[in-house]
Amino acid sequence: MISNLERYAERHARAADAVTAVALCVCTLFGAQIGTSESSPPHALWPAWILAVSSAAVLASRSHPRAALSVAAAAAAVLTGLGYLPSPLLLAPVMAALYWLAALTDSRTTGVYGSVTAAVLVATSLAGAPIGDDFVLRTVGTVLWLMLPVSLGGRSRFRRAYLESVQARATHAERTREEEARLRVAEERMRIARELHDAVAHYMAVAHAQAGTAAHLADTHPEQTRKILTDLVGTTTSALLELRATVGVLRQNAGPDADPLEPTPGLDRLPTLVAACESAGLTVTVGTEGEVRPLSPGVDLTAYRIIQEALTNATKHAPDHTARVRLRYDGSRLLLTVTNDGTANGGAAAPMPGGGYGLMGMRERAHSIGGDLRAGPRPEGGFEVAAALPFQPRTPADAPANDLAGQRHEETR
């Protein structure tokens, strides 16, 4: 029931203030008749109407709390100066004004106005009546009664501030959740785009090279042509399997009857990748240095995709149709390079119009696990892709900035 009254008062503030003003007026009229054994109120009741009229100041307490308190305190000071006992009923308008002041302003303002009001009322009360057994009521009692609305108003202010902060945090959390959801969607779209690009671009480039080589050798080397066409069937089959696995991830449901996914490719499939590139006319040599260490699935997939994309570019653009893959297990990282030779001026073909997604995808993959990647023409000719990948994924901020610099320095020694 109390909560219903609070909600009603919040929705109908003017009506609630009017009812409060009438109730305060009645309280002051009763309070003007209260006395003690040694001090009785004046026989004339008309001065009490001064404080009753001041009860109307409560109507302005929400909008002008300082002015409302000043009016109510001045009226109370007049009555206490005339000898009226400062009882809670007589001080009801002042207490109501103090409550709104404490609820709507800051603690410093409330402290200043409250202290001045208490001092004035105590002084006028002692000056308006002889000191007797009501001394404590006129001094300590007045201060305690005025402290009560200050305490309640401050609590109301803190509660309102707390509710506002909770609502602000909830709004911020909702907005953050929406932004995070959009970011996850964007990241997922980029991941799907990289997977589709790697699967389609590599196999289509190899298939294109195999078909061109077969057409060129069809008349003069039929046996070799048939072998290349057989490899072409294997290339397109691998492309279809990778596309099926990628689409299967998109259509996967979490039910127990869901079809198992194909295993993600890794460096264990590097010989198959090299064989496919060689059937397209690219000669590939692979070298490994250091003790082979196990890689996490994410790093293993990243290393495979980087080599796959680099060999795809070499298949399309390497002028001498050769490429070298070097894997070096060094400390806690894998250093890999894919290079091809060519003339210093034309060793690296310019990106195709509208292209560049392959290099972009390689960099994104390397950075996503805390690694680094650089790709560009070599000073002596040709093109090089160099990557430094940790054995275990980590944030990009943790990756050493000199991984590739140290690798390149060792390459040139």
C-alpha cells in the first residue's frame, strides 16, 4: 500500500503537495496549543496562523527548496519568539521544507541551511520564554527534530542517485551488449570471408593452371595431359570438400544428431598442398629447421592458410614458376617464409584489380593469434611472405615487435 501511495504521489505531485500543505496547517494549529508545566502558549491563537499560512510554502518546495525553507523558518522564528513551544507539530512546515532541501540539493547546502535554521529557532525560542524545565525541549529537542527530516531527505537523495546509476549502468550494458553483438557478427563475417577466399581462390587458381597446362600439352604429351586432368579432378574434389566443410559450419546446429564436421587443415596436409601446386606447374621446395613442436589447432590452421595463399599467388604470378617454403621452430614461435625468385623490377606481380584480399586475410589471420606477417618484393627480386606465429594463440599486444625483424636479419646473414 505504501508503494502505491508513493507511485501516486510521483504521478500527481501537485495534488500530493496540496494535501501535505493542508495537513501541515492543521498540525501547526494543534502545535500552537501545546505547552509545559512552566510555560504555556499565549492565549491569543491568531499568531499561529502566521505559521499556518507559511505551510503554503511547501507547494514550492520541489521547485524552490531554499526559498520555501526560508519562509517556513522565518514564520517559525516569529512564533517561537512570541513564546510558543517548538514542538514537532509547530515545526512541521520547517521539517517538510528541510526534507525537500536535503532531497533535492547537495549535502553542503543542506548543512548550511539546516545549521542556520536550527540556530535561529533555538535562539528565538530561548529569547521568547523564561528558562525552565523545558530548556532541553527548546534546545536539544529543536535540533533533534530538525535533524530528522535532514536525515530522511539525504537518504532519499542517495537512493534516487543509486537508482539512477543502476539504470545508467543497465542502459550502458544493453548498449555495450548490442555493440558487442554487432562486432561479433562483423568478425564472424570476416572469418567466413577468409575461409571462403582461401578455399575457393587457391583451388580455382590451381585448377586454372592445371587446365591451361593440359590444354597446352594435349597434342604433344597426351600421357602427361591425362595425368594433369586426373590431378584436376582431385583439385576440384578438394575444393568441393572445403566448401562443404565451410558451409557445414554455417549450417551447424548444436543438437546431438548434428553431422560431424570435417577436421580443419593443418601443416600435416602440406605435402598434398605442394603436390597440387606442382601439378599446376609450380616447383615447390620445403625445408624445416629446428625441433618440430606441436601447434594448437588455431595456429596450425593459420600457418597452413598462409602457406596456401602464398603458394596460390606464386602459382599465378611467379615468373620462374618456383617457390620455397621454409619452416623454422625457434623458441616459442614458428617462423615461416614463402619466397619466389624473379627480376628485381618485375618479380612480384601487381595486385589484380579489385584484389588484395589474400594478403589482407593472411595478415588478419596472423594478428588474430598474436603473430605478425609481412609480405612484399625482395630487394634481389621476387616476392616474399614472412610470418612469425606463436605455438599457442595469444593477444596481438603480447607478440614481440621484432619477431620478423630478427627473422629477416637471420635470413640475410
